[in-house]
Amino acid sequence: MNNNLINKALKSKIANVPIWFLRQAGRHIPEYYNIRRKEKNFIDFCLNEDLVIKCTKLPLKYYDLDAAIVFSDILMIPWAMKRNVKFCKNYGPSLDPMIPEETKILQNISIINELTPLKNSIMCLRKELPSSICLIGFAGAPWTLACYLIEGRGSKDFINTRKALWSSRKWFMKLIDTLIVYISQKLEMQANAGANVLMLFDTWSHMIPNNFFKDCAITPVSKIVKILRSKKIYTPIIGLPFKAGPSIIDYSYESLVDCIALDWSIELKWATKNINNEIAIQGNLDPASLIPNDSNNLEKNVVSILDSMKERKFIFNVGHGLTPECKIENVKKVINIVRNYQR
Ligand code: CP3
């Protein structure tokens, strides 16, 4: 069942570069809003199997892609932890902020039962999608989930999260360890349901004070990989340490991921020289280049990324999620360029 281009490209350097887009399932396709309207509350939407399946398949209706990412959200774990997660229009997510030193929250609770609709959606999708399409499951990485849990919302600097790390380090690391358990359970469930690849989003990894990067980003991810492998789950794992700068070098050697997703700030010559040669690379077109009607040098940029990755196991993608303003025509253009590229 892992006979798709993405799983192949994760194992070896192949002639045809596979392509998919971060946040491809959502908001840049106007038709998404017709489906979205059917459920007022975003959490209920993510738990509605029928709508999840429709949204996951939606980009495949428009584009010749190699993957479908299951429609869900990284905040489904905090929701299953009963942190009162809400999505408010023009505000983003809101949660009950965690109080450092609070102990009740760190008792293991069962989150998996709450996520049964996700499991069912993946099982259905894997049956319905052609085997040439890689089905991707995902979770937020421990640090990024801790950011939302402590801050209780998005933030420019996650000051309360960083303060908690400095003031209550033992408690903080216990929170990270608790999240490692939940994230591993969620990924295990998705792999067993039929996901061909798993992705870990560490969206706020650039908020980690540098002396804590190993403890908060690298080691937690390596523990998750080890837990999954110890359960005989060999599904490849892609890690995105978003905007983490030079720390991605250690991440590439020590986190045990099979592939590192590069954000749009990473210079590719530097990356290919410094990143662990054993693992695959995914990335890293700037999604903002897909917004203008007549985007400057789009073809040149795409080809330059492909040229830089000639000697590597490589999956073409954007360096962060597509935004609602990205143009369908530009996405199609990029896919065309990648499909016609010979390496
Ligand atoms: O292709 C896809 O869009 C797949 C599904 C998906 C969503 N969220 C749907 C969503 C995925 C992979 C995510 C991951 C996610 N969620 C991340 C990590 C990736 C990244 O972009 O860095 C993060 C940080 C979140 C948290 C989150 N969820 C925020 C901050 C918001 C509000 C702002 C926003 O981006 O819209 C969400 C809500 C959300 N998740 C929406 C969608 C389509 C919009 C809500 C709506 O339609 O009402």
C-alpha cells in the first residue's frame, strides 16, 4: 500500500519529484467554504467524518497531487484533553490556559476514544483513495502544543510559555512528557487506520530559547519516533521545525525523523551541505509567492529549488501552509513545472 511516489521518495532518490502542499485542504479553495458552512463549530467540523473525507479529497479535485493530508487540526489533542478549545472568527484558537505547577492535567487521560472519528475517516479515505495517493496523518509536536496549552491562544512571542520553562522547568518537562504519550498514541492510531506517512508540525519551534532546543524540540520528537518503532510502526515521519534556523542541523541528525520539512527562510545550498544526508528533505517554496496574480519569477524559483535538490531524496512542497489568498492558478502552475522537470 506504500506504492506511491511520496513513500518511494522518502526511501530513495527517484527520477520523478513528488508534490503536495502544506494546508492544501483548506481555505484557498472557495468550495471549501461550502463544505465548512455545514458545521458551525470547527471542532464539530473536524469530528464529522463525512465532511472530513470531503475536505481531505477536495484538493485532489483541483490538482494533480501525490498526497492527501487528513483534514483535522493539531489542537484536537488539547480538545481531547478537555482544555475548552474554541475557534473564534478573526481571533484564532482559544483554550483554557494551563497554570504552571498544576498537577491534575499531567495525569494520563485517554484521548484516543475522543478521536475515533479521525480514525474512521482515515480508514474510509484509505479505502476510497487510489493507491497512488499517499495519505498523510499528523500531529502537533510537543513544544507547539505546550505553547497553545500554556498561552491559551496564539501569540507573537509565547512569553508565558517561555516564562513557564524558566520558572517551572520540571513541571514543563513533565508536560512535554505527557504530550509525547498523547502524540504517540494519536500517530499510532492514524498509522494503524491506514496513514502512509505521518507529519509532526513544530510551528513555534523558533520560540524555544536556544539552550532548550534539544530538550524541547529534538529529544521529544526522537522519543515519539522510538515509541512508534517499538510498537512496530515503521510509517515514515516528516518533522517540520519551523523557522528553527541552524538548530535544524542537530534536528536532522538526532530527532530520528525520516524527512525534514524546510521552511521558506532556509537557504538550500547551506541546507544540502549541512543537513543529515541520510534523511529526505521536503520544501520549501514561499507560499506568499502563490498570492500575486502575476507572481515574479515563480518558475525560476521552483526550478531553482528542484536543481538544489538533485542529489537528495526530495518531496516538493511549500515552506509553510497555503494561505486563503493563494491562487489556484499559481498552485497549478507549480505542479506543472514539477511534473515536467527531469532530474
Ligand atoms: O490542508 C489542511 O488545511 C489540513 C488540515 C489542517 C488544519 N490545521 C485545518 C484548519 C492542518 C494540517 C492544520 C495544522 C495546524 N493547525 C497547525 C500546524 C501547521 C501550521 O500551519 O503551522 C497549526 C499551528 C494549527 C492551529 C490552528 N488551527 C490555528 C492557528 C487556526 C486558526 C488560524 C488559521 O490558520 O485559520 C486553526 C484553524 C484551522 N485549522 C482552519 C483550518 C482549515 C481554519 C478554521 C475554519 O475554517 O474555520
